[in-house]
Amino acid sequence: MGWPSPNHGDRRGQVPDLIVIHYTGMSDCAGARARLCDPAAEVSAHWLIDEQGRAEALVPEERRAWHAGAGSWQGREDVNSRSIGIELANPGDRPFPEPQMAALEVLLRGIMARWRIAAAGVIGHSDMAPDRKIDPGPRFDWARLARQGLAVWPGQGDDRPLAEMLDAIGYPAVDDALRLAAFRLRFRPWARGAENEADRRAAASLGAAAPGLADGKPSPADI
């Protein structure tokens, strides 16, 4: 069958073990779809979900879509070759609508089952590229996904060195301030100022379980 986006290639021998969630950062879904399907743009994603919850496959999951760009996770580069990319239609300045989040949950369950991807393998664009990206941003409800076993969320760990724990979780080796900002963007978006004990304990609760991060499903008390 033909696929809406021509922007894909061979996975270079890799099998998906990550799912990367993005927001489109554009004013509407139609414009984002056009860009993701434009050969001149040289960008794509496997899936696009609009504000009403319609999920459209743009690139076959067996192929390497061009969504992640430069970055790494758990010490491995070429994230495109080992991931499935999901774009959520959102300019980046507003909450994600309920129909869109519900559709994402259904999509995630299917992808995770097909490729045997653990909850720890569901990450944001900002996680693997903290020096370049902020999507899906502070308004994205990671805790909601974690309650269903579709992502990870921190509990209360020991007070351990933050850099060590961020390494264990998988954050790339960029500037310490950028890594802290990326970690907070996902797990503590309300936090401000210098690194503190709450940052360290939250990171330790995830880093101590790396690389598997157990099943990633927190207890209700953690959320």
C-alpha cells in the first residue's frame, strides 16, 4: 500500500524499543500533516493524532521515520532507527484535549504490545534531545500515562547524586543544567531554581531501577 509520507528509510538492522512522543508545534493539524508528508521537509513520524483523537499512520512502523533527529537515550544514538514516533497536533502552548489523550493511550497499548516495548521505553522528544527540544512540554500528562502502565513516573528514592541517576535513567551527556531542565520538564514541571533534594530523590526512584525500570507502573500514592 502507499503511505502518506515518503520520508522514511531502512531501520539499519534495529528493532524499535522506544516510543518518542512529540507535539507538532504548528497552528493546526492540517499544516503539520502537510509538512510531515512533504519530501522537501525531510521530516516524518509514524503516527499523527489530531485534536479530535483521529490517529493516522503516516509511515509503516517497520520503517525508520525521520522524527527524532540528533540525540541519544541510554547511551545509544540514532534514535530514529530504534524508535516509533508519535506526533500530537498541538502548538505547544495549550493542554492536550481529552479525545487526543484517549486516542494516544489506545495507540500506545497497541504499539507496546506489537513491539514488546516497556513503559520505560516511552519517552519525550525533550528526554533524548534536552539541548534542542522541549516537546511534548510541561502540559503533557505523563502521570496519566503512568497510572495505566504506559510510561514511568517517579516515587520517592534515596538522596543520591543527581548526575549519576540521570545517567542511569538514560539522559544524554549534555550540560548539567540542560539535563536538570529536561528531567523537570517531564517529571517536576512546577520546580524552579537550583537542583534540590526532591529532584535527587525523584531521579533516584527511577535510576535505581534502570535499565529496565521495572514495569514503570507507580502506586497511586506516587502520583
